[in-house]
Amino acid sequence: MPVDLLLGLQWGDEGKGKIVDVLTADYDIIARFQGGPNAGHTLEFDGIKHVLHTIPSGIFHPKAVNVVGNGVVIDPVIFRGELEKLADFPVDPVKSLLISRKAHLILPTHRLLDAASEAAKGKAKIGSTLKGIGPAYMDKTGRNGLRLGDLELPDWRDKYRALADKHEAMIHFYDVDIQYNLQELEADFLQAVESLRKLTFIDSEEYLFQALDSGKRILAEGAQGSLLDIDFGTYPYVTSSNTTAAGACTGLGIAPGTIGDVFGIFKAYTTRVGSGPFPTELFDQDGETMGRVGNEFGATTGRARRCGWLDLVALKYAVRINGVTQLMMMKADVLSGFETIKVCTAYKYKGETIDHLPYTLEAEHLTPVYTEMPGWKEDLTAMGSASELPEALNDYIAFLEDALQTPIKIVSVGPDRVQTIRR
């Protein structure tokens, strides 16, 4: 059986967790392939909202095995917190959660380095979540990192001490005022490591090889969004991993030829958290309405998300670089009540009109060109089938499908698991 992929096509926060939860019934294994606890995947069902940061979003399905792949960076303290929240539900992580030995650990000093680096940037800061993600990936590519498998070795604390001491020297180099008590942070970290060691560590690539050979159905879950990809996103305002489809190959050890469907998720409008260019950002009443109705606050940081109209130029770019085969549109319900819906279909860029993503999206070089469409007033949240959707929304969907040359198979009309319409 091929491995299907599910990933975000914007700047993250598209609603991937909900759709993974919806689709998990069709799969045997859910495998997270990149990112760290800067992700916040929100699931809602039975009147309860759950936020996951590292654990795959299939964890609430008793028949699914959840794998944290080698491409993920893990903060033991945050991971322990997620496990503690699962204790109130019929979930057995010891049986249903497996972690790659090749996944890298986030140390307390990684978080301190993140804070020091961001503080040193001043007004040029990138809007880091300060979870230590960037420094952990820097150690990974610099061949200094501590991996989960190291915890099984007798000298792992020596490796930890050497790396933490190096980090402290780097923190002092930044010469910024950040207050911390490393002894307390380390005590909490070491306790959390012991909680982590109760779970099953695996050679995840071999596990997935065997699963594929035995006909298991696998869904690879991405974090963040394609426009935050370290190579293809709006650099330097990006995350530190490959959030695109290619990241699933390196983040799980699967071959490109094993990939089947690529599910791309996008909001009916656009949001962004943190710094960086955002061509369609709104600073008017429409933007305020999107944020308020859509409850646009980061699941991990609580920060208000910037809101704007759908950027079709950027979305088409993401569809192409990921090889998306099916689209899922989230938060269609948030646009109910707008008299007019706008879609950015081109950019005015350095004196000419273009319909592709240029090297830079900074506002001084670029102005969005909009196509306007009639809006709809109907409340979508209680609708259960595609036949109930208003004509104006169907026209909006058809317009996007034609422009993207990709079918929109799911339309989300609310945060709950059941508020999901298949087309």
C-alpha cells in the first residue's frame, strides 16, 4: 500500500489536526514526519477540544498506531505534558505511540538559545515561538545533536552535559539580558526524560518498511505549512524543517515511489502568525471579523493570527511543489456573512503583473490583484452534506478548483469532527 501524505499549504494553522482525526479511521498508522512542539494541532469532538504539539493526531483512535518520526524534534517536558493530558481519556500511549530513535531532543538550553537569538535580532526578529526548534535543528545539521536513541546508551548524560555547556557559552556570546535558572530547568528536563523512556523507541524506518510490506495503510502527518518550509517558504520567516511533501521522505525514511495521495489543506482565507510578508493581509473590519469569527489565536502560543483574503498565487505554488492530488478547504463557515469575497489571483510586482510566487513578497515590491465574487449569508455550521451548501460557496469552490486544477474533496464548516462535508 502507498503512503498518503497530509500537509498544510499556507503558513500553518490550516486545521491539519482535525482532518487527520477525521481520516484516521481509514488508516492503520499515523506518522508525524517533521517539526516540533511549535505545532499546535487542534482536535474537537464530543464537546471537548484537544491540542497536540508533538503526538500524532490519530492518538484518540484505539486501532491506530501513532509514530513520531526521525524528522521530528522532541521536547521531553512538553511531551510529558501531552501524555498527562491523555491520561483522562481511554488512550494507552504505551501501546499506541512509538517514537523513532533517530528523532532529536530539544534541550533546555536550546530554548534559552532561541530566546537569546531572537532578543539579539531586535526589530529584525522572525517571530520565533521560542520553543528551541531552530537551535535543535541547527545542532542536528551541525552533527552535535542528542537523539532519542542516545538515551539508551550508558554515557548519554555525558553527551548531554557537553552539549549544554556549549550552549551556555553561546548564550553568553549573544550578550542579551535573559533570566533563567538552568539547574531548575535541567531537573524538570531529566524528570521528563524518565517519562519518555517508558514509551517504546523504534527504528522507525524499518518499522514502516515492514508495515508497508504487510499491507498496512499509512498516513504521514505534517506540521506547520508549506510557506514555512526552510527551502521554499518566505525565508527567513520560516520554520527550520522541510514542511513540504519531500520532508516526509527524509522525516520517515520512506521512498518517493511509495507516496500515494497528497492531501493539501488550506483555509478559505489566509492567516499568519509572527513576522514575515503577507500580501493579502487585512487591517480593516473584514480582517477583524475573520479573526474574531474564526477564533484566530495560535493553539501553541495564543498569539493573534494576522488575517487576509485567500492568496491563490501562493496556494497554487504550494499545490505544485507538493504534488497535491486532493484539496481540503477549512473554515468555510467563517466567510459566511461577507457581501463580497476577494481572491488574490495575481501580483503587481516591480511594474509588471505576475501569477507566480517571486523571490521576495515584501510589500514595497508587491501589490495583490484581486478577483471579487459574491459572498453567502447562510450559516454553514449545521450543514451535513454537499447538497446543502449555498450556491455562492459552490461557485467559490468551483473557481478555486479550476484555478488549481485539483479537486476540493472536503469542506470543513466548523471545528468539530462531525462538521466535515465530503464532496
